[in-house]
Amino acid sequence: MSYLLSINSLSVAVDDTPIVRDFSLQIIPGCIHAIMGPNGSGKTTLAHTLMGHPSYQVISGSVLFDGISLLDLSPDKRAQKGLFLVFQYPYEIPGVSIFTFLKSAYQAITQKPISVTDFTSLLHEKMDLLSIDHTIAQRAVNEGFSGGEKKRFEMLQVLLFKPKLVILDEIDSGLDIDALKLVCSALNVVRKENPQTSFLIITHYHRILQYIIPDYVHIMHQGKLVHSSGPELAEQIEKNGYGAYQQTEI
């Protein structure tokens, strides 16, 4: 079997404190994995390590992405290879328009120039798929956006950049049910447009997994993967909590 992402015995520290411990996970193209776990279990550390955040120190282990060692690449090279992180709290960038930001990012990722006319056409096409008003392209990045608007803008980036693996770091955080439905609707559009794209959903809650059905659900505790199963596992966690899984290891 050919894996898109293969994490093998990965251990990560922050300020010399071990956070992720001997973590292994494999993802094939087009597959949806969800990682759940209590606060402090290492889920966000894992996400930021995969994207190459300099604050996270890889102690041991390997990460292969499309057969290439991910740990040898800078964050921009990881993005060019097809990795994308949807932030829990997307940053505001005052003074930088969405159009300028997206065009620059698109050229950096594809490593190909594109004219303003052609990019405008492409951007409007993707905005229409998500029912996003074209006029927001002139607004500053995320400035004055609601939580739901910020995360739909993240989905717009996914549609434009067509990554091979999308890591969703608690995308449901801070969203009411209506905003969550809009974001999940956008996610399903992304999946329909790019069926070979894989997703790694990091979440505390079962509710997002009612709208985006994962192929596999994993439980992370104290930096380790302690249990894996199908989508029914998320329902069991919702009913019974994490206690039954915190003393075992797969």
C-alpha cells in the first residue's frame, strides 16, 4: 500500500519537555483521519511539527510525505509538496488584501506566475463554489472576520492551492452550530472537488464528525496514540469520555 503520510515513532519536545512520544500513523490518499483527545495530549504539537514550526524539536522518528522525508524540508517546501494547515485561530494581517495574499501564496506554492486577470477568474470560480462574496477579496486578511468567516477563508485557500493533505487543527473551536455547518459544507465542497485530498482532523468534540465522517478515529493521550477504530469511536467518546482509553496503548 502506498502511503501519502507515514509517521514512524515520532517524538517531539517543546523547550526540552517531551510532548509527543513514539507516535506512529499512516494515511493513504483520499482518506479522512480524526485525532481526538483531552487538552494537553499533544494533538496541536503534532500538527505544528508536521508543518515545520521551529518551536517544536523532533527528538526521534521519521515522517515521510509522498515518499520524501518531511523533516528535511522547510515550511514553505512542505507547502509546495502539498501540505496545508488550517489554523485553530487564523491570523489577521492588517494592510494586506485577501487578493494580494492569495495571489502571492498561489504563485509561491505552484512556483508559476499567473496574471491578475487569470487569477481573478480562478479566485471568483472558487469563491462561487463556497458562496463567498467576491468583494471580500479587497478586504484585509481576516480583519474583522467572524470565527466562521475566517475558517471559510481557510477553505477557500484549500480549494485554490489543492493540497494533498489538509490538517485541520480544531477548526470547530469557537464556532456555533450554524457556523460549524457552513464550514463543514465548505469542507465537503473541497472533498468533492479534490477526492484524492486526505484530511487529518484534530478535535475535542464529536459534533464536527457528524458532518465530516472520518474513515478512522484515533485517541491521543499524553503524547501517545492509545486507541484507533472506525467513526463509531467518536460516538463512544461522546457518551463515555476518554477515561476508558487512557490506560491502554495500541
